[in-house]
Amino acid sequence: MTVTPPEPGFSPQGDTGVPPQWPAFPPPRPYRPPPASYPPMPSAPGPRPRVMSWRRIACGVMWGLLTGILAVGAVAEWVIGIHGGAILCFVLAAGTGWYDYRVWTFKARRLWFIV
């Protein structure tokens, strides 16, 4: 009759030199149901405000001055009787004013300087 040898670590004589084996998986945690109402989420910071560069400020001021000069020129030409030139100056003033608005509201992709 043959007897199988005892498994290591389970000797009735005590310590056999084999370190204790931990379970392969941690014990299950007790179930805690979620609260009936969740607390409000902390407000996330909004988008950072854009910072005006010196180039954008210089471009906006330059186009604003050009818009003002063209508008004054349109009124002056209308008063002295040059209606075609007044309409042309008014159309150019409207275009430069629109571009100046786009510069100040960060909608202009490129900054155009008149040198």
C-alpha cells in the first residue's frame, strides 16, 4: 500500500518553512447602495478668456482709425457734392469697420496691417 506525501504547509508538526499563501482574490466588499440624491457636481471652470496680443491691439486700432477717416471722408464728400466718392468712401468704411469688428472679437484669422 502506498501513501501520498502530505501537502506542503499543512504539516501537523507546525512550520514547514513554506510562507503562507494569500488568497488569489480579495474578499468581496459589502454592497453599499448609491444615495437617493447625488450632491451637485462641482462647477467646472469655464473656458479661459482670450488674451489680446499687442499685434491684435495694434491692428484693431489701425483699422478703427482707417474706418473713422473713411466715414468722415464720406460725409465730407457728400456735403461738398461729390456723391460718387461719398458712396465709395461709405462702402469702404463699412468694409473696414466690419474687419475691425472681426479683429476685436477674435473672428479674424489673419491680421492685416497697412504699412
